[in-house]
Amino acid sequence: MRQIVLDTETTGLETSQDHRIIEIGCVELLNRKLTGNHYHQYINPQREVDEGAFQVHGISDEFLADKPVFEKVAGEFLEFVRGAELVIHNAPFDVGFLNHEFGKLAETFGKLEDHCNIVDSLVLARQKHPGQKNNLDALCKRYTVDNSQRDLHGALLDAEILADVYLAMTGGQVDLMFSGRASDSSEPGDSGIRRLAAERPRLQVIRAGSEELDRHQQKLAEISKASDNKCLWLNDIAPQ
């Protein structure tokens, strides 16, 4: 199963005011494993970025001035996502903006939904955690996903973080290190997450030598003496 976790940044909040996409970030999952394959593109929106949007993502008009317009990248973007299941947080926003961009082009691409299935991770989070905050920062805290680098929003970084959150929220790639913290958690479903290399070396097995075994037996003898011969680990003492 091929999934693409997607995020965008825009000049503002409303397509009705002809706001445009300025950044697309995607990361690929294959059978629920991160492949390292991604798509990332800044886009010249051919209009100014609203001040409020700039405060969120920090992408300026000057930075975007020499970037390609959406028409130049539409084909390669669709080629990357075509046939995949798209995972998007608050999907109507990003899908609405992408369809707004496709609608401006002379070439007929149709809508994003014509090329991909779409999963809204915000809907999934609300079903799993009703009545709680379910924005990306809140989910990172709930699933102990590191978002310390997220001072400003960025499409590729947010897509990478969302991929970790989505895998944790839907039961995949969780950290199995039993740290004892789960019992102290105030949030249901808390779990750590870390990315594991696809190819890992076999674990080395180190067996105790004869000297270490002798010391172990001596320690057990001391425990037995202190416990009135109730050390169950000694070979010559049977459980009571």
C-alpha cells in the first residue's frame, strides 16, 4: 500500500480571495514504512503573502520571487502522488487549495480526488480522541513525537511530523522500549515513536564466562543465607 503524507503552505486562508499555494511537502509510506522518498517544492504564487500567513510560516515574497509557478510543477506533482492514498491533516483545506490551483490551468487535470484517495487525519484524531485538542502540536505531545524543530510551519517538516503522528495514531511503528512512563500518562493511547532503519545488524549475544558464573553462584549463596535458604534461583534448592 502506497501512502503519501502531504502538507501545503499558502499566501492566506481563503481561495475565495484567490489565495495561492506557496509550498508543497510530501513524504512517502510504503506498507506503513517511511521510504525516504519525498516531494518538496516552493512555488511563486504571483501575488503577495498576507502578513498573518507570513507570521505562521515565515516564507516571504522575496524568497518566492524566483520560484516556479504552479503550472510548471503541476505535472510532476501529480506524477508523484497519482494512485496513492493521501494522508492530510484537515484535508479540505489543502485539497481545496490544490484544486483551486488545478482549476486555473489551461490543461485539464481534473481534481485531486480524481487521482488519489484521501484520508483526513484530523477526522481520525477526532474519532479517536473526542473532545480533545487534535491539532498537529497537540497530537505530537499526545504521541511523544518530537516537533522541537517546528518553530514555524513548513510543508515538508509538517508532512514528516504528520507521518510519525499518523503511524502512531493508527498503531504502527511505535517504540517498544518499556520505560514505565505509560502508567504515568494522563492521555489515553500515549506511546513513543522512533524511526527504525530498514536494515539493522543482528544483535550480538554475549554469554557469561566461567568466572562470572562462579561470582553469580556466590551472590545467590549470599542471598540464600540472608533469606533463610529461600533463594529460589539456586540449582540445589527447589521452590517451596
